[in-house]
Amino acid sequence: MYQMAKIIAQAYSNSPKPHKIMLFTLSVITLAITFWQPIIILSDDQEVKITSQELQIKSNIIIPNKDQIKSDKNKLNSLDSNNSEQLPDEGVINEKGIVSTEAYIISYNDNLTGVLTQYSLDINDIIALSNQYQDLRNLKVGQTLSWELNKDGRLQTLKWIISQRETRIFTRQGKSTKFNEEKQIRRGVWSDVVIQGKINNNFTFSAVNAGLTYNEAHEVSKALQWQIDLRKLKSGDKFSILLSREIIDGHSKQSRLLGVYILTNGKNYYAFRAQNGHYYDSEANSLEQEFLRYPTANIFKVSSPFSLRRINPVTGRISPHQGVDFSMPVGTPILAVGDGEVIVSKYSIAAGNFIAIRHSPQYTTRYMHLCKLLVKPGQKVKKGDRIGLSGNTGRTTGAHLHYELWFNQHAVNPLVANLPYTSRLTGKERQLFLAFVKENKLKLNIN
Ligand SMILES: [Zn+2]
């Protein structure tokens, strides 16, 4: 090539002017012929090279309707220049005489009948199918429908891709108008991931920043709710979280919290999930607290039940009674129903001497009309501790204890509420748990 160029260059420089022009023109034409390749220019100026083999395949395609042409063009546009350029086989008649069609993505206001009649499918088949499988009446935006017709142009198979996880396939039974349904559930790959970070501002913000979802961050708060209030963590505190996530097509579809480690004020807090779904510390002690049903050692008569529509015996007006009144002699010891922190211990006009204990971010209890307060705000109490003596202070019509249980900022009936229970790990369950902790505690280490 170099030799040839040299000879041409020499000949060129030694030639008279008309020869020079002719030689130049000839060279340009030769080069053009050498490097010319067929190029199809699409309307939006994108170039897609089509090889002769593909042109052959394209010529076998049955005549598509307008929508198919549009969609085929989109496919051509989306081919990137270095992929293997294998065209899809949708729209091509296969050996069984079945015509497959485009996949249709459900849009707003779409329904099964609307979509399929656009493609001239037999309305009787559509009605038969949607009567037989009423779930098909709840198509959601973004789901995909695709279908195959038999050689008579009747619906043979309808494929409904509900999610990355679930697909349903409806196939005609012989020549009838009945369809069989097949559910396909995809299972992703579960893999463990450790997410670590430092508190900056607040826990949820920092955890989400580090890569947790909001649901995962909430699950962490729930797992530790009886040990620490994550809202009280300070900037610079550290967390390490072990999750198992199910990955489908590169995205996490669901996850399970396996372990948590929090370092705050120089203290370590651990929580691990056992097979039973409850959380325990690394020594297999339950992290979930058991409540006492009654805040007294003996059970006293209910003088006024929990009711959200009660006539107040003092004011005569309908007002909710957000607790239970137990009539009892003045001076009866009142017990904390669970571990927690005293957040109120004071006198008020309506409640008299009253105490509020916060047991976790979710649970708070209140005790009213006491004659004596035995605890101070900020004091930590244990389940069964004496916190005061019952009395007849504040707005009352007789000596009693008014007791309230609050769950997620709502007063609930303490006599029937589902209280958290402790499920102890014993035997094999305990052994499995301790083995799990041994294997996973190291993963949570913060360097
Ligand atoms: Zn009351």
C-alpha cells in the first residue's frame, strides 16, 4: 500500500497539469467504489447498517399493520451499532402455523378488550377469556400483554407479564373457547449484603443514604425498638446492617433483615433475626418485651371501660374514654407494665398525679389520679416496678386508677390489645440461632 502510494505520488508530481487533474479525479472515484457500503438513513438521522443476510430475513416478514411498522422502526432505531443485529422473530409465521405478535405495554385507561380489539382479535374469545379469568380485568400500567393467533386468526395463547416475578399464560383448550391458565413465578437470587454508615442528622436519612430502602430502615428501628430509640442516635454514631436481598434482573425485589449492629456512646447493640421472625441479641436473649396485662398485682373491678364514645360522668358530655378505670382502695401500689423510661410524673388539674412511661417508640402507658408519685421524669423502670400509689386526685367521682395504653400514637383498649410477647429460643432453635450469630457477627464489624 505504502509502495503504491509512493509511486502514485511520484507520477503525480512529475505529470503536467491536465494529467494531474485526471489522476486526482480517478483516485477519488476508485476510493469511493472501494469503501462504499449500503446505508439506510432513517428519518431521525440515525444510521443503521443492514447486512444482506438481514435483508433476506426482512423480506420474509408478513405485511405488518401501521402500529407494527412503527414498532419495527423503533426496534431498528434502538439497535446499537455493535450488537449482533439479530432481528426479532415476532410477526413471522412459524412451522405450527401460529402467528406471534408484538408485546403490548399497558398504558393508562387500557383494558383487555380495548387492547385486543385494536388488533382485531375476535371479541368472543376476549369475553370468554375475561369471564373465565377475572384477574385480567385488573391490568396495571406497565404490565405487558403478548399473544399468539392460530392459523384461523383466533387467539391461541395470551401471555400476561404481571411483574418481573410473575407471568401468566392462557392457552386455548383444543378448539373450545375455554382457556387453561399457567402461572410462572420467577425466583431471584438471594444474596447477603452488609451496609455500613455513620449517623449524619438522623438514622433514617443516614441509612437510606447508605443504601437501605425506607422499609428496610423501618425494619431496623422495629428490631431495636426495645433496646434503643434510633431517633436518639447522634451524628458520628455508627451502624452496620446485614440484609438478605432477592435480586431479579439486577434489582432488589424483597429483602430480609438478618442482623444489626449499632455503636453509640461507646456501647454496642446487636439484634439478630431468628427463624421464627423475632429478634434476639447475640446471646439469644429476646429483644421483645413482654407487658403485664394489669398495672397492679391484683386484678380490680373495671368501673368504666375503654370507650371512644362515652358520656363523661363529670362533664356529662360525650367524650372518648381512652383508658380503663379500675376502682381500688387509695394507696394500692401501681406497677410499670413494662420496661421503659418515665416521661411524665407530675400533677395536672384533670389527671391529678399522673405518670407516663415510654416503653418503645411504639408503646406508651399512662397512670392517673394517683395519691403518690414514686418515680421522676427520665428515670428508667423495669416491668413490675412500683411507680406510684393509687388515689383520688384530679377530676374524679371516686377512688380509682385510670390506665391507658397507647400504640403508635393511638389509645387502644389495654384489656384486649395484642401485647408484644416474648418467644424464648430453646433446644435446636437456640443452637441454630447461636450458630447463625457466630457466622454473621464478624460481617457486622465496623473498621
Ligand atoms: Zn378514666
